[in-house]
Amino acid sequence: MLIAMTGQTKGLGKEFANYCYHKTDHQVIGFSRSNGYDIKNPNSRAKMLRACNKASVFINLVHNYYHQTDLLLEFYKEWEDKDRLIINICSGVVLVDSWGQDRLDLIEYKNQKKALESMAQYLSLRPSKVQIKNYRISEINFGRDSMNLNTIIDEFQISQK
């Protein structure tokens, strides 16, 4: 299965790409600023969509203000009538009311992640073929997260047979 993702050069993205390379038959194509893709640029997001025409899964990992939500909406519009899967990487902080109250930048981050989850929820109510899953990270455990993401993808792959 061909998986496209943002943020494959570090952190969870790098760990997941390595996991796929060493432990699965999945192929990963990655998009980051280091290879000419910036999610805050509409032209770059359009270029990314074109490059993903053969992918079955898109992992929406990179956070950059509300542009992660923009990317979700744009992939949804492109894939609405296709049997594909979008996985949004979300954050467990959205569940903790007191988290970030001491810093405005953290409140801003939390609100952006809530917007991503809200957009996914509303899009999921529409009749379409594309599936949307939100995956919340509550603590940094890239090994466990990589296995969990692979399980979501495997379940999607099985449902397609």
C-alpha cells in the first residue's frame, strides 16, 4: 500500500516511515519543507495533492497553525469519491481544559488541534467513500504510535478486500 504523509523527516513521521520500511510492505512518500513542500503554501498543497494520486492513505501529521486543517479539507475534496483513508495526527491536550492556560501560544495550538478534529468530525458526517480517522497522541512514544498507525492502515486495507 502506498502511504503519503507530511513530516517524514523527524519525530513521529521519521519513526513511522522507518517502521514501514523495516516492518511492513507499505511504501511511504513524504512531504516536508526539506523536499519542497510547505503546508502553509496553497500552491505547495496543490502540488502535494497531485503527487498523491496513487496513494491509498494520507497521514496528516505536520502542524502549522490552521494549515493542517486546510490540508484535511483539500484532501477530502480530492478523495471524497475514492476508497481512501486520511489519518489526522491530533493531540490529547484537547481533552484537558486546564492545559495551556498559562501561555497564549499553547491555547492557540490547542484550538488549532480542536479545529482539525472538528473539521474531521463534520466531514465524516457527509456521505463519501473516503474514511477519516483522528489519532490522538497523548505522550511521546513514537514506537507505540507507529504500531498503532500501522494497525489503522492494516484495518483499512483489510476492509478494502
